[in-house]
Amino acid sequence: MTHDPAIQARQWAEESFRRGLYCAESVVLALARVQGIESDVLPKAATAFCSGMARTCGTCGALTGAIMGVSLALGRHHPGEPVQPAYDAAQRLIRQFEAEFGARDCDALLGCDIATPEGQAAFRAQRLGERCLGYTGRATELAVAILADSHA
């Protein structure tokens, strides 16, 4: 095991994904764990963000899970508290994810619409779950690095 928090979090996220959780669920759990947060509520809150916002060709679940994890660290508790730290970190995360992968939406990243029977068939035939595993791990790693910078 590594002592690098970003690599450790990536490994946790990928392990959760391999065990059957989906992208957003795995990422938010790993990012929460890095922050010392354990809650069964987190995967429930993340479920509909998986598969490109519930298979609507929306934002990749790995990215939305990472945004949720950033918000756990930098989000506000009460009205009147600043939102900008969370917004800045989320915007940076989105920019880095898009720069690395060329897109943020699930259908663009996978090359198919997983809400359709044809998309589901392509997902299985092309083993696109392996690609999702990579997005899951990397989004987690990016978020940890961004959080470390924002706390520095």
C-alpha cells in the first residue's frame, strides 16, 4: 500500500468499483474516507449521479462523485458562508478532467448512449466498464490533489 493519499484514494475507489458499486458511488466513498468520513448515506446520495446522470448522457458519474467529495471538504454548513472555495475547486476539477479526457459527458467519453439497448450492447462488447474504472480512479486522484492544494 502507498502512503500517497491520492493514490490510496484512487485504489479505494477502484476497489469499490470492482466490487460492484458504480462510478459516483465509488468516488464519493473514497474521497469521504480520505477525509475520515464514513457514512452509508453517501453511496445512496450518489447513485442517481452514476452512468452519466442516471443514463441521460449527462456528466460522467466519476466526475460528479468527485465534485461531491470536494464539496464534503469545502462545502458550506450554513447560509451566508462562502461557496467560492467549493466552486473554485470544482471548476478546477472539471477543467482538469476535461483536459485529460476530452469531455465530461458520459456518452462522449464512452462513445455510446448507455440508455439504449444498442449502447448497452456496445458497453458490454467493448468492455467499456474498464474505461469507467479508469475515469473513477483518475477523478478520485484529481480531487485529492485539488483538495490538498486548497488546504495548503
